[in-house]
Amino acid sequence: MGTKLFVIGRSNLQNRLLSSYLADKLGLECEFSDEARVPRKGSDDDGDQVLVLWECAGERFDVFSRQLDSIESEQDGLRFALYNIGAQKIRYRHILEKGVRGLFFENDLPDVIVKGIDAIMHGELWFSREPMGHIVVDSSPARNKASDNNLLTDREKQILGLLASGARNSEIARRLDISPNTVKSHLYNIYKKIDVPSRLQAALWAAKNLE
């Protein structure tokens, strides 16, 4: 199973250079298009992970939102990340449910986008704390058990905070000077304590409960 990257944006030098840069740095098959249309997976893409990086400058986010409402991204096997986000009003919970796995803003450097896409490819989210906070506000209230911040040790809170910021297990291990296996053990205990089944739900819990 491979990963294909589609970059959808305005036909300018910046976007074309970004597309080439991502293909080189990530070692991915990357296709650029200036047509504001969500690509469809072909029969040759069966089993592949398809990530669409969509530019949101100007009115392009509104175009994306309309298309997102009309597709079933989970069924189509598509994942999305948005870049060049400015001052648009975004329904974070909605786009997350529709398959958006990362957000990159106007001032984010290309290296940040590479790091974020790599995290998304490994099944992680790339949302800053502010969007995660909006997602939680739009969500149903957490269970009483999950709202008890005293469930976690200080180390577990550190690890959960890094997870919520988009860090991969290897990065968490490096930053805390512990082994990746120790990170996995902590995450297993964290999920059990706060009663969540996945990394996404843990990140949502963290955005609401960790200071």
C-alpha cells in the first residue's frame, strides 16, 4: 500500500514549488492541479492512501467546503489537509468528521508542512491547540470519568499534551528522553484511564482537560 499526494491550489510558482518540494522530501507520488475539484480514487489506487492538500487562500476554502459536504471521504478512502489558511471561519468539528486530518496556516514554513503530512500519513492529526479547542466545544460533553484531570500522572499529562499537539511516538520519546516502547505503555494506560479508544479521542480529551 502506498501514499499518493494531490496538491490543489492556484497555478503559481509558490504552489508548484511546494508540490515538488513535498514530493522530494516525502518520497511520494505527487500530482499538482489548479482545478478546485476533489480528486476521485481510481481502480489503480485501491489499497493506497490518498492525501489531498488543498489551498484555502481567498475563496478556495468556500469551494472546498461545498465539495466536502457532498462526498463521503471515509468511504472514498480520502484524507485532507488544508494549507494557506488565513482568517476564514472554519467549522473545525465538521471538517474533522469529513476527513480533514491537518491544518497549515499562511505563515507555516514548508518544513512544517512536510512534518505535518508525515504525521498524517502515520495516522495522526495535525491540529494546533486552538482548533482542537473549537472541536471540543462543538462536541458533546465528555463523560464524568474523562473530566477528572487527576486520573493522570504528571508524566502521562506530558505525553498526552504532546500527542494532542501532533507529535508522533518517536518524537515524544525523543523529547522526553524515554524509549518508544515506554511511550506506547504510557499511551495504553492513558487510553484506559480516560476511557477512550483512539488517538483522536485522546487528543480531544486533552484539548478539553489539560491546561
